[in-house]
Amino acid sequence: MALFQPARRSAVGAEAAPPARSRGSAYEAVRASRDFWTIHRRLGSFVGPACALLLAWYFLFVIISVFAPGFMRISVFGAINVGLCFGALQFVSTFAIAIGYRRWAAHRLDPLTERLRERMEGGRY
């Protein structure tokens, strides 16, 4: 099957009418909609601060490791020191942000995306 097929001619010689709305125009209509830009703005309002917080936390860990190795060697419990605790908290904070995003998106993004999907599948875009 060819990816591009020229317009077919009817028996009279006139070209067949193109479909009322192609998939490309539906996606363009969705992108132009207010709901899409609300989703885009809300996503940025979570992702931006979350990334900044996670990067700041990571670089704090690196900077303290480089400039205060004595502090990182302080024993917390047995062979567990502050450096190991900071490293473990990097994983904890990553999972906390992921879980927080999942909950946040379920309330702030999913209803709008569901509405957009229904409109698009229903042919209203």
C-alpha cells in the first residue's frame, strides 16, 4: 500500500472531495485549544520547581561531599555515616517527587487530558 495516493477522479473527471478533517488538523486543533495550554502550563508549574529542587538537593550533596568531607564522615549509627544518609536520601527524594507527581497529575492534569481525548475521539476537533 502506498503512503501517498493521488486524488482519484470520478467518472465525470472531477476530483473526489477530500475528507472533511484530516488527523493532522485534529491535532492542530487540540494544540490550539485552551485545555491543551492549561495542561501545558500546569505541567510546567510542577516540573520546573520539582527539577530545580531536585537539582539543588543533588548539588548540595556534591558540594558538601567535596568541601566538607569531614562532615560526611561523621558516624550516625555504626558504619553508617552522614554521606551514606545523604546518598540514600537522594533516592528517597526522587521517589517522593515521582509519587507526588503521580498524585498531583491525577487531580490537576488527568481530568483535562481525558476531556481532550474524548473530544478528539468524538470528532469535535
